[in-house]
Amino acid sequence: MSRPIPPLNALRAFEVAARHLSFTRAADELFVTPSAVSHQVKTLEENLGVMLFTRDSKSLTLTSAGKAYLPGVQEAFKQLVFATHQLHQSLGVPSLKINLPPTFAVKWLTPRMQRFMQAHPDIDLKISTAKEMVDFTREDFDMAVRYGRGIYPGLYSELCLPVEVFPVCSPLLLKDPTRPLASPQDLRFHTLLHDESTYADVSNPNWAMWLEHTGIADVDATRGPSFWPSHLVIGAAIDGLGVALAKKHWVVDDIASGRLVRPFVGSMQVEFAYYLIFPEDRAQDPRIRAFLEWMREELARDAEAQATDSTGASL
């Protein structure tokens, strides 16, 4: 009689813990507690009759049995994701699952979704947000947007948005004659709002870097409240709480509407950018192709609007 397959949840906990070599980081990915991950792994070890990890107070390492077992488990999950994706295609499921950074979803995609829905009423977008990189071999997503250099082996990658940052604030802050805000030096009279979004990019500007770039030395870049994700710091600026350092594409609409203003000129270009990515073998998926073409049209629309605005004409 064949031995029963171990519980799927236990296998998943093992795979994630083995990838991170940490029950705590595995718990963060699985949205459970570290003790729950540890319990699932222990259940799997008892089911298999072997130890998969060596545990001590400071580290977690795979045993020789764990190292031998891991590739097969990872391949099994990869095949499950692939089979699910193929099933959706064969059934003609009209949904498109996209994972995005939170502020990209709030400040760029959502305001434009109505046009996609009108152009493609047969495709339902399913949007989720995360700052971590999607692993298409383990997660049931069709596409993702990620912040980086655009180099993702095995994945198609296309530039969505370059990144430029500059200070923004509520127009109300410009009306107080006792607290001027006509030049970067005047930031010393105002509260700095900090974006605590974390990315693996040391060039992603914060206030200290922006002030150094601008040549300002007498402003304390450590003071002021912090926010995560980025759209929260933008909201705080709109509410008049202080001056935020914002990415251009996140505040274009707020500036056009008058909710925000640029108090003075001066910006920084950032090396990293936002890229649309998906597995190369999905390039002919009609849903993906539809979204890709729509995104290109939206970027062209944005570029045209910005070019018109730069000439002084109305948008």
C-alpha cells in the first residue's frame, strides 16, 4: 500500500522555511505565527520519520535529508502552479491576476482601471499588493510590477515608470508669511514627511540624500513623522502636515488638481524604475497581451499630457 502524501500545509511550511532558513521570515510570508510554522514542520518531520532541520537558538539549517527533499517539494509546487495556470487558460477564465507595489496600485493603476474595463469588459482584473518579489513558480499570479533594474532571469520585463522625486506640499503651506517655502533652505521652517517604503536600492532617495544632492546642510533630515506605504505620506502632505519627498508619477494628478504643489524647482532621477514582469512562456497569453498593450497606451497618454503641460498649454 502506498504511503499517503504528507499534509499540503506542512509541505508548504517546510518549503518556505527552507528557502528563508528562518521560521520567523517564513511566518511573515505565510501570514501566520513562527510557532505555527514550527508546528507544521514538526508535523511533517513526524509524518516522514526524519528530521528536516537542525535547530539551535541562533540558526536554522537543513539536514542532509532536508536538502535532499527540498528540490522535489519545490518542483511539485511549481507543477501545481503551472497546472492551475493551464487549467484557467483551457477553461477560458477571464481574470488576470496582477501583484503590484501598494502605491503603484493606488496612485497609478486604480485611477486608470475604468479605461481598461471599458476596453476589455471580458477580463476581470484581480489586484493584490506586496513589496516582496513574486515567485511565479509558487504563486498563482499572471503578472507583477516590481521596482528594480528590470533584470529578472526567465521573466519578460518591460519598463513601466521611470522614477523622479521632488518635494511637494499642500498649497496652504505657501500662504503663511511667517514660514516661507520659496527655496530648499526654507525647509528648516517646516515638518519633513518621510517615506519609509523599503526597497533593495540604496539610491532610492530619502530627505538626507535629497538635501545633500541640493547642497543644503542646515536642515535636520531626521525629524518629522514617517509613513509606509508611499501613498500615506502623500496623503499627509495633502492634509498639510508637512513637506513630502514624492515620486513624480504618484503626484501628477494631485498637482494637476491643486491638492499638491511643488514649492520650488529641483528633482532627482533614480536609477531603479517600475517594470512589468511575467514568465516568458506566457508572452502569447491573450489576457497578458491585452494588458501590456493597454499599459503602453496609458504610458503614451501620460507622456503626451506631460509634453503638453510643459509647453504651458492646458492639459
